[in-house]
Amino acid sequence: MNQAWMRQIAGVLRLEFKKTFFSKRGWWIYLLALGPVAIAAIHWLFEMRPHPGRHSIGEDSMVFAVLFHFYYLRLGIFFGCVGIFSNLFRAEMLEKTLHYYYLTPLRRELLVVGKYIAGLGLATILFVASTALTFLLLGRHFGAAYTDYILHGPGLNQLGSYMLVAALACIGYGSVFLMCGLFFRNPIIPAMVVMVWEELNPFLPAVLKKISVIFYLKSLCPVEIPIPPPFNVMVIDAEPSPMWVAIPGLLAVAVILLIYSAISARQTEINYGSE
Amino acid sequence: MSDQFITFEDVSRFYGEVLGLNRVNLTIPPGVTSLVGPNGSGKTTLMNLMTGLIRPTQGVIRVLGVAPTHPEKLCRMVGYCSQFDAFPKGLTGFQFIYSYLRVFGMDDAECRRRTQIALERVNMTEASNRVVGAYSKGMRQRIRLAQAIAHEPQVLVLDEPLNGLDPMARSETIALFRDWGHSGKHVIVSSHILHEVDKISDQVILLSHGYVVAEGQIQGVRSEVKEQPMQILIRCDRPHELASRLFMQDHIVEAKIGTDGRNLLLRTSDADSFYLLLNRVILDSGLEVESIAPADDDVNSVYQYLIGAGEGSTL
């Protein structure tokens, strides 16, 4: 019996990967993931030539931290997850193909889990790999010194932390946007609301800060990025969450949202006419 | 006993304030059952309800004893070929059937075997490696049918399954429905092509404006329509003489003689009395009668009597 439901989830994954990977509709998500890799590669090629005023590994490390905070977390992974997860159900409603799933003897809860795992697979492969590649390419021009920085310095730990945060971001935002795709005809509107909330996070009181994904992700980042003036005067400081709170907390939020989505999926009707 | 029937008990379905179905009570036995009615009469709503795609606003539905709220059980027994002409992008015909069979939890070999059988049944084996998006409308219809029957369901629900099929494919598909129905399974078909409904149906359900107007075997339904005189076609050697003898009776309301001089079409308000009278007249007069057959106990006539042509139907 256990094998049956596992085979069913595997069946959903096969179908979802077939439909999701390399789909033309999602070209911009690949662009979001590959953009910083391309920039890091250009940076490497440009910096390979000897020239005066060369910066240090520490400075490149800070550049990556800024890129990770302001591009990956706030833009790339955020909108990548909007594109991937909100379309898991919504796109099938628009294309009028969701009924094929609903006519199989698959528990709706398992359908939600299967689709979520498929989306998560794609999102983590894209954004964790992109994070790692960008990190490795950004300081590559330092040659042996950078290899030493990674293998014997803080580089490997930093890389591991960034990859973990990228994966957690996919888990957290993925569960939020999967739910949005089930509940809203146009998931862009709730996505914008979530984005505004996440962007306002540094300026919110400590209690409200904790009702967000970005707060926990920032707590796990290895390099802290100060808010630049003049916005820094409006920042309300809050103690970052320790790792043992941030990781289980994010996972718990994702599980709660998934359970809610699964319950809703059980009540969902196929009524394409009203879409 | 109820495990052999599809039952609707006081089922209503509203879309907001719009009526989909109202207080439907049905017991559908095995065999081929046709749903007949104009556009918007509730045929698709009825099918979507029994396959669990939508829920009733009130009432109870059981499909072979299983509630549609339990897709884990229901969908092993039910195959539904819906009217939605849409497919997941990029899949070939084979992949389309195979992939959804995998979601049933079957292993690779079983899914391949069932996919092949389903493709053969609808004559789509040769085209199965082409992407579904490149299929003609008729091919798409057949591949959807193959997908609906691939898991060998006990109940096959088909929404306008003959749309887009060429005459050869129509005839093959009708034969498939008959086989399915004769093997003790349920086949629920909606169609607006009434002469084809006549060919395949063991029973009909006539719907109008969300109400079940009539249900049962078509002859039985026809005999219930008392206000419309029954039409009977008699082929004999002296139709004029027969007409003059029969027309003296009160219950004969109309008699028409065919142009070939051998056909007599009669309309009677009392079929039982008519047949008794006819026997006597034939014996007395020594007429040579080739055939006697009801002329309006088909779905088309019953549809016209009960629902009428002014319903905006697509007939």
C-alpha cells in the first residue's frame, strides 16, 4: 500500500518534470537563475587581465553578499518561485488539463505534495546551482588564492550557508506561492503583496518582522548587509533568529501552508468555465 | 444491490444563482445510458457530479456504492472522457495515456501494456508517437477516449464522444460502447446526434433546464407520453382499404398513405385498442401485411414531444 502512494507521487513527478523542465513558458525563470552566473563569468574574464587597483577577495565576498541579499533573495528566487509554484495548479486550470489529475485515484493531498516536490526540485536545482556557480566564478580570477580561501578559509562555510539559504528560500516561498496559485485567479496580486511585506521587513517592529520569510533567511546569511543611508535611520533592529529557530521555523511554516493547500485542493472543483 | 447502480438522491447543483440541476432522482442500471437534452440542460453537470469533478449543492450521489468525494476509490472504477479538448503540452499520444496511468500507481510494464491495449481499441497505435498537439480533432477525441478506458473502468462516462469523428471511427466507437455496455458495465453517453443515441442506448435520460424530464427505456418513455398520439407505420397490399376501415374508430386521429401506395401511417391516441382492432380487421379483410412498426418510439420523437425544437437545441 505504501508503495502504491509512493508510485503515485513518482507518477506526478514524472509528469510535472516533463511539463515544467525546458518549458517555453518558463524561459524567464531560467534567465533569472542564469543572469548572475553570466555576470560573474564576465567579471571573471574581465578581471583575469592584470590591471592596477585590483580589489581583494574580501571585497568580492561582500559584493556576493550584496548580490545574494538584493538579487537572489528579493528578486531572483522570489519571482522564480512565483513563476514555478503559482503555476503548478493555476496553469493547469487555465490550460484546462487539471481534470486529468482529478480523474485519477490520487489523494488530492498527494497531488499537492507531488507538485510541490516537483516545483521544489526545479527551483532548488536552478537557484542553488546558480548561487554556487556565481559564488565560485566571482572570485575565480584570484586563482590559487581563491581556491585556498574556499578550501582552507571561510569560503566553503559561506558557500554552504548561501546554498542552504537559497534552498530554504525555495522551500518557504514555494509553499506560499503554491497556496496563492490555488486560491487566486491572478497570483501576481498576492505575490506583489508578499513582496511589499518582505521589502518592508527591515522597517517593521520586531514582532511583525518575524511574520515573514526574509527575516529568517537573513538570519542565516553568513555576511550581514547594512541598510544604506538614508533608509538606515528607519531601520528597527531586531535580534536575528538563531539557526536552530530559523530553519525549523521556516520548515514549519512551509508544512503548515502545504497542509492548508492540501485541504483546499480536496475541496477544489473543476470549473474551467469561471476561469 | 445499490453497488450495481449509479444513484442520485434529490441532487441539486447551483452555480451561484444559476441552476445546473434541480432535485434529480435517478437510478442508472448497467448498460448504455444516454443523456439527451439541449445545450444548458444539465448533461455535463450530471456527468461532472458523478465523476466527482464538482460537488452537489445538496443531495447524495453514489457510484456503485462509492461517494464521489472519495476519488481514491471512485476513480479506479470510473473513466471520464470529458468535452475539454485540452492536453498537457509536449506529450505524445502514448505518453499522455501512459503518464496518467502511472499516477494510478501501476508499474511501468503494466502501464505500457494497458496503454498499448487502449491505443489499439481506438485505432491510434500508429499515431501514438506523435505529439497530441499535432493531432486532428477526431484523433484528439479518440486519444481522450483511450485515456478514459485505459484503466478498464466499470463506469465509462462520455461527454459528446462522437464529436469530430469520421463515419468509420463513429461506427467503431459505437461498437466499443455496445461491447462495454453488454459486458455488464455502465456506459453513460451524452450526445446530440439522436439517431446514434437510438442505436446505442439501453435507456435514456431526457434533461431540460436542469430537470430530468423522463428516464427509462425509450419505448417505455414514449408510451408515457399520452398527450401525443402514437404513430404506427403499416406496410400492406391495400392501404386505402385498411385506412377506411380503421378511420371509423375514434382513437384514430390521422391516416396518411405513402406515395408508393403500400405504406399507411396512422396516429392513434389509444395504441392498445388500435392493435386489437388491427388484428380483427386484418383477419376479416384478408389483407397481406408485410410489417407493422411504431414510427415514433425513437429518441428523436420523444425528444420533440417532451422538450421540443424550440429549446435552442443543437439537434
